[in-house]
Amino acid sequence: MNNNNKLKITFLGGVGEIGKNMTAFEYNNEIIIVDCGLTFPGDDLPGVDVVIPDFTYLAANKDKIKALLLTHGHEDHIGGVPFFLQQFSKVPIYGSKLTLALVDHKMREHQKVSYKAITVKPKNVLKIGSFSVEFIKVSHSIAGCLAMCITTPAGSVIHTGDFKIDFEPIDGTMTDLQRFGELGKKGVNLLLCESTNVCRPGYSISEKSVGRALDEIFKAHPDNRLFVATFASNIHRLQQILNLAEKYKRKVAFTGRSMLNIIDVGSKIGEITYNKDIIIDIDKIDKYSDKELLIVTTGSQGEPLSALTRMAMGEFKQIKIGANDVIIFSSSPIPGNEKSVYNVINALFQKGADVIYDELAEVHASGHACQEEIKTIHALVKPKFFMPIHGEYRHLKMHKQLAMMLGMQERNILLPAIGMQVEMSQNSIKKCGVVIAGQRLIDGYGIGDMESNVLKERKQLSEDGICVVGLTVNNVSGDLVGEPFIITRGVVYQDEAEAFVQDTKNMLIASLKEQDLRGCEPAVLRNTVKRAVSNFIFKRTKRKPMVLAIVILD
């Protein structure tokens, strides 16, 4: 069988990690891409704003790219789109109404980039070159979510996107299990299924269960000022919160830029509806009593600059948290955020507030399928081959074990990794190579990589500080003109600083006196000074700060 009868799948993000999802499908010299997300930097990336996939492989195959298909509007699936379009502006993008509205909102910050966006709905079938793509309705924690069945002459692939099986969805339309079953009966070569909650037994709770729990809290606290912290993108959660505000005759004030953006976008396209009379500006809340107010805020993940974190720290101008406040975390901590979240919860308790979070009440429903829902998709699709996606390595490994427990042969399951390429035909699947892939760092208007000197220097500054040395040398006599100027930041503690700087000056003066500096090149002298000061500081402190030397020849 020649390569023309094989589908090549390249994983550029979203496997072995949570975030920056991106997968390329290649057949007959044509490429379609599913999703283009971002992830947020950890402590090891100081100063970096966001992290996106590396587009090196796509840039090398630019003329083959026919479409970018988006499963839904969460940042880990669409956050990289503006950066993708800067490089591949001629590639049309396809997604649901809400997904494309959120992309459009992001693109307002990149107005020089023109692009073509085409809205699709569940049950639509797109013909793109050799590809046929059918969109399938799935439930998740944002509206407009789509799974895809991608068919080529080499066979069919189902990509679930992010999903759950909610029997009480807010929009009234369930995940289309019937269509998954019909496609399974036809025969599916490969299933790519999300793995986020594969470690959780049972079923995810319904979004309507959260609404009922919130209703009980509203009813139990008629005289308190109420706060709800949730993910801005969870439109169905926001819809229920707004419905409850109207039911209990409370005015709603939103805080947080992302929250205001999503309400604006969602209401414009009809994905969220509410009585505009109940919305007030955050600056007007002092005109209402506590029992008349509901404040909906960002910060459910303990983000340092979010509205709720600033309230907890007493740094939010319009709101002072007190004993009559009830704060509901309608979310659960994303893995890795637990410490930040509980720090905020503790700070709110210390201010006298009552805090309700997911360990105390059913105030959050995950948007991701748990084990029994994942088993349902496997049972309906009955794929020949399987690759778990959308998860850290432990999730992918557990998902493989789950598939084997359901009867799949281990030889028919591959665990993907970033940069891995897989070839699929009607009767086989195998790893066929590795491409350049990984992460690109977005830092203001700049784009860098993990090997960047900027990053190394920031880490050095954050760990060991900086020492700036300035001196003037008479170019004719080679003598120092005056004392060297030395300033340190983050090198020694304040009570040691004065003596430390003086000792460094004395060392440098003595060191330079032993050398003939007449006609010395500034670059050579700078290196001499840096080496002497670095060695002195290391002997004295066992630290290696950044040393900057400024030499003036008089």
C-alpha cells in the first residue's frame, strides 16, 4: 500500500499535558487541523503571558493546509488561533456560532489580520479536498461544542473534543449518542477520545444539579450579600446564576474582564438571555443593601490578579469583604492550582466571610466525562484502533488500561506524544516519525522558545539577583577615576548590603591596580570586571547573580 492510501496524524499539542490542543490530519498532500489552543505558564516561565504550540511543521507544509476546525471555545482549544492566523491567514476556520464569536472577540486585538470564518452546526458534513468532516453535538461546560467524524479513503477517525454525557443539559440537547452508535455500526477505524476525568469513577454530575444546589444556597441566605466565582466561559452556569438572581430579586454586578467579555459575546448571539434591568455596574453597588446584591466574579482558580483574589487581599476598591458575605466557588481547582485556590479561601474566611466550595456542596459540575461516560463512547463507537488524547501522561495511560478492560487489544492502542506522527490505513496503525513540536512562548508582542536567553536571564534574576558595576578609567594613565559604583538587587540582605558593597569595591580596586589598563579595550575590561566580581560574590554568598559591568574610558 502506498502512502497515498494512508492518513497521517501529527500531534502538535494537548497530549501528555492539559492545554494547547492541536492535531493535524494529512492525506493526499492536504492537511486539516483540529483546534489551536494555548496553556498558561507555570513558575518556570517568569514573565511569559501564554504558551502556544510550535507551528514549525505546519510552516514547512503551509501550502497543504486547507482548514482549521475548532471543537469549542475554551482557551485551551482556541487561544492560539490569533497567532496561527498571523502565519496562516488564508486558512479558513470552521466552528460553532459561539466558538467563532469568541475567536472574533480575540481577533479584535489583532486587527491587521483578515481571515475567513465559517459557522457549522451539528449534523453538517463538510467536504474539504479528500476529507469529509461530520460535526456531532456534544455537551461540555460551554455551549457550541462539537465532536467530529473525519473520513478519508484511508478510513474514519472520531475526535470527541471535550465532552460529557449530561442527561439534563441546560440547552435541552444531549450529546448525540445515537449518532456515535450509528457511526460505530458503519465502522470506525480510530477513536481519539478525551481523557481529562478518566481517573474519576462513575458519571459527572449534571449542570442542572449545580443549579439546584445554588438555588438552595440562595434560599438559605436571604439577607447576605452573595458572590459566585466561576469560569467565565461556562455560559450555561452563568445562565443559571442570572435566572436565580431574577428569581430572588437580586441585582447582578460582574467583575473581571473575561466575565464581561463572555456575557457581551453570549448575549449578542443569543446563547445567554437575561433581563438587562437586573444588571448594575460594580461602581453602583453601594446604592443597594446586601440582600439585593449578587456579585459574579472571576478568580475561581486563585489567579493573582483576578477580582476575587484582590477582594480576598483587601485590594479591590469597590468591595470590602465582611461577615455578611457568602462566597460560592462554583468551580473546582484545576490540578496545580490547589494551593492558590485554598490561599484565597483562607483569606476570605479570615475576613469573616462564609465560603462554600465544591467539598462542601454540589456547586460545580465538571465539563469532562468520567469513567462510565467514557466507557459509553467506547461501547458505541467500537473502534478498530484507539489513541487517548487531552490529558497528562497518567490520564492517557489510565485511558489505555480502561480501553483494554473493555476488550481492546493492546497492539491496537497507541499513546501519543507531542511531535509524534502516526500513519493509519484501513487495517493498520503505526508510529511513523517525529516532527519538531513543543511550545512557543508569547511574551507581550514577542514570541520566544524554551532555549531563549531572555528566559534564562529572568530565571537567574529571580533566583540570584543582579549586581551592577560602573567604573571610569583614564585611558592614558590606566588609573581608575574615582571609586567604582556598585549597586545590588536581590543579592544580599539589607543589613549586610553596605559592608558587602564596600568589600566588593575594595576587592575590585585592588584587583585592577595589579593590571596595566592603559589602552585597554572596553569589552576586555568589562569581562575582567565581571569575572572578578562574580568570583568574589560566589565565594562570599554561594550565589551567582547577573553581573553587569559599565566601563567608561576617560
